[in-house]
Amino acid sequence: MGSIVIRLDVMLALRKVRSRELAQHVGITESNLSLLKSGRVRGVRFDTLARICEYLQCQPGDLLVYDPDVEGDEG
């Protein structure tokens, strides 16, 4: 089974936005944003996702991609 891949790092680079700026706008710590960027989270709140999309001027589908070749963490 595949997995959802978080492409937040790609979008940050495309928009030339620093993690610190985004974390401040969204209202989360840089540490939590780093966990999200690395994909080491079990979920993300819709309001957090909405704030990220607002700041980066993107759609959720720009940040989250299903990859059938990546093993999911069913932990």
C-alpha cells in the first residue's frame, strides 16, 4: 500500500518562504513544522492546512501527494 507524501519543503522553496515565517503565520512551532515537513506526523488539522495554503498561495493538493511506491507507516 502507498502513502501520502508531504511536499511542504518543495512549496517553501518555490515560494522562497522560510520555515520560521510560515510557522509564525500558522501559529505552530518551528519544531512542529519541521515534523510536518519530514512527514513524521500522523495527521494535520484542516485549519492548520488552510493557514499553510493561505500563506503559500497554494492548494492542499500542492502539499499532499499520494505515492503508491512509498511504504506507509502503519505503526
